Amino acid sequence: MNPVSNLAKTLTEGKLVLTTRLSFPPDVNVEDIRKKARLFKDYTAVIAGEENSTDLNISSLALAIIFKEEGIEPILQINSRDKNRIAIQKEILTAICLGVNNIFTLSGIHPYTDKNLGTKTVYDLEPINMVAVMKKIRDERKLPDGKDENLNADIFIGIEDNPLAEPINAMPLFLDKKIRAGADFILTYPIFDIQKFKNYVDKIKILCSLDEINLIATIYIANSIEDIDNLKKSYPGVSIPQSILDNIENIDISENSGIEIAFGISESLKKFNCVKGFNLLSNNNFDSMIELSKKILDSNKYS
Amino acid sequence: MIIASRKSIPDIKKMLDGYNKILVVGCGTCVTVCYAGGDKEAAIVASGLRIMRKLEDKPAEVEFTTIKRQCEWEFIEELAGKVDNVDAIVSMACGAGIQALGERFKSKPVFPGVDTEFIGIPQEQGHWVEKCAACGDCILDKTGDICPVTLCSKSMINAPCGNASPDGKCELDENKDCAWVLIYERMKVQMKLEKLKEILNSKDWSKSKDGGVRELVREDMKL
């Protein structure tokens, strides 16, 4: 089967993947979206992000279409929190119809974590179940209710994973489950703790072959403790060792030490066979991201 | 059991404007055990209503009584003689009991004296925890007798969301345990971690509230 997207092709060819995630508030100017998206034109793909918390963003699918218009390959994000299986299936099929073939799923932050909206939560299909639905649509060309639609559904299926979450000793088992359910790629939470990650990979080896895992490790550039606080709003379960926090606290921003710390992490992570690429994030520090991606690509060229 | 909490007396009083002969009915089962709507609470509500109405110069006759279960007709029947002379009933039972009284005594308005909260158990004195979402499709055999549908705030049935704190608490509430940390620990103790590898199919919510009003018919139990 031909790869259904540039992301799929890059992973199949064993080349380094670079992604980022962009999301925008509802009052954003569309030209501003285009301008920011163009900064990442050379990346393998860009996640059309929606809100992880409850501060509303414009929709992932709308953003994905704008990215496509700019010649950037999008990754659609579907959150199990806000949509039931009817809405999810519609979203998947609409995305494919519009040529958005990378789709990744996540559970999202619970809507009552930061405020009381009085809302009814959904949580109909959890991410692993969503992956299974996408696999069925893609491989059997039919919807989960068995209705044969003869669907044209080339999907490259992704799922979010926090390798260093609690219960940490069970996380390799859950990763294996996500892959067996049908995930083609795994997008991790930001990784800071290399030792813990190594322990995690050691446990994965027992369950499955590292080469067959397409793990895209998220690297977060933090130039201050404020950046870390901002990160925790979207990734409350992120694990950061005290030594890294101490380093970040002592950063002199003019020296771009945040980039150096992030680059150090990426250099360490790329030694693991399962890490096939990096998803670069920052607290809206786009110049740093571009610089970091250049350093990663340069280093990759000579390694 | 069903856990409820008593509504405040001023809130109950508001519902009863214009009614002067009131019967407060306690329930002797779940709501007695969780101190929300038993005989003692029915007495407190009746007494509070009497005092408040008197202070407003609108005295009301408020009596109270308690039956064993407001969700079963045979016990409800005991109220038959007592409701004739009242013009409103306050039920201290769960939502099922309140509606059962309404169905039996159609000409009398029945007002709720409690808020029905959840199906749960006491964690310690004065602290109750939800344990069952009554989803109609129990998977406790696969999750170490700990229900992820109820105890995971996102009802994740296959894996944790990844946002538990280092001490294993839920992202939603630092005082609540992550269901998946509990499930993992329980399965480990029982040496059944292998069982967690099974990928559970998406839940069939038709058996829960989402499938519409639920009824259970047992032909073998019919008379």
C-alpha cells in the first residue's frame, strides 16, 4: 500500500520526522494563521490543534484545511471529550473526503479541571476505541456498525501517549495495547526525564519490537518556569525532573539555553530505536522552534 | 446504596408556598443510612418548616412519618390513611421514592426533600464515594473489581489518560485517586496484570441512561 501521507511516507522510509502543534483562539485573524503555519513549511506535518483545556480554539478540521491551502500537511486532532461516536465518525470521514489523512486521538483535559462550565461530558469512545474504529474504517472500508459504505478511507492513525505517566510501570503495557488496537504512530507528551524514558523503553522491548514503533517524541522548549507552568495547563501529567527545573530556573534567555536543554533531550532520545521523530513545542516562541529544528536536522545529517 | 443529601429547609419551604397541611415522609432504607432522609431528618425538616412558617405568620400543620421503603408499593400503602388530610407531601426518599409516592397519590403534589446523588458506599463516617454508574454492562471482572466507567473521570476503559499526578491522583481532583493507578495496583496484587492487555471494545451505552428510559422485565418473576 502506498503511504497515505507525507508523515506515513517519511516514517516508512526511516527518515526523521519533525512536527509541531499549532492552535489558535477564535478571534484570530486567518492571515495570522497562514503566516504562522508557513514558518513550519519544511516540517513533515503540523498538528491542527484544538483546545486541550476549555479555552476555546478554532476547530482542528478548519485549521487542517488552512494548512493544506498553505502546502503544509496537517494532522487532525480528535478529542474523545467533546464528541460522541456519531460526531467522531463524521469528522473522520469528512477529513478524509477533504484530503486530511493523518488523524490522531487524545482524551483531552477534563472540562471541570479548570472551571465549572455546567457542561455534560461525552467520553463515548476513548482514544484506544477511536483508534480501533479508524482501523476498521480503513481496513474493512466500513463503519463499526457493519454498514458497508465502501468507504474510501486512507487514514494514518495516531494516538497520544504519556510514557512517564502514573501508573508508570504499566505504561509500556498500555503503549503495546495502543499499537495492537491499530495506532500507526504515537505522539508522546513532552519528555524531559531521559532516565525514566530509558526504563520505559527497556520494558517495551519485552513486549514488542522497537523498530516497529513509530514514536514521535514531544520536545518542549522552556525558557522560564512560567513556560513550564504554561505547559502543565495542557499536559498536567508531564514528568519533569528537579534537575531540569533547576536548569530552567537559572536560564539566561539571551543565551538561548532553553534551546540547548531541548536539543540535549532530543539528542538523547534519538538514540532509542523507537523514537522516529520529534514534535517541537514552545510557549509561542516560534524563533526558538525553528532554530531547534535546524540544530536537530544538522545533527541528524552528520549522525 | 443510593446516596442523597438533604435539601436545605429554606429551599424546601419555598416549594411549599400556599400549602398549609404538609406531610413529610422519611424513607427507612438508603437515605436513612446516609443521614439524608430517614426518620430523624424528616423530623428536623418538619420542625424547621413549622418554625419558619410561624415566624412568617403563615403557620402550617406539618406532620412527619417514615416508612421502610418508598420504592415499594406494599410499604407506600401504609401512607394511604395519612395523606388524605394533607395538601402536600415532602418525600425524603431518593428520586425513585419521590416519584413512586407521586404515582400512588396522584392528587397530592409530592416535593423532593433531598437531592439524589449517586450509587456508592461510605469511605469513612460522613464521607461517601460513588462506585457504580449503573451502565448496565458490568466489566468489573476485567478491571480488578474497580470500575473505570465510574471511578475514572473520563470513563477510560482501556488505559489511563496520562494525567495522574506523581502520587496517583486524578487530574480533576487532587483528593481523588486515579482509577487506573488503583486498577494496576489491584491487578498486581492479584498477579493478573496480563489481563490488562485485553483491548476492550467500545462500550455499548444503549444499556445505560443513553439508551433511553430503562426497564427490566422478568417473565419468570411475574405472577
